Amino acid sequence: MNFTVYILFSESKNKFYIGFTSNLEDRIGS
């Protein structure tokens, strides 16, 4: 099973969010 690691940056909170998912397309809703 493949996992995709993603990093999101919130400018409003000046914070990074790190997560992972086995299905990135479902996670981001595209």
C-alpha cells in the first residue's frame, strides 16, 4: 500500500501541519 505524506502551511496560524494518507485524491476531494 502506498502512502502519501503531505505538509500544509497555515499562514494565519504560522504553523505547519504534517499528515499522511493512503489515498490523497480522496483526502483532498479532487
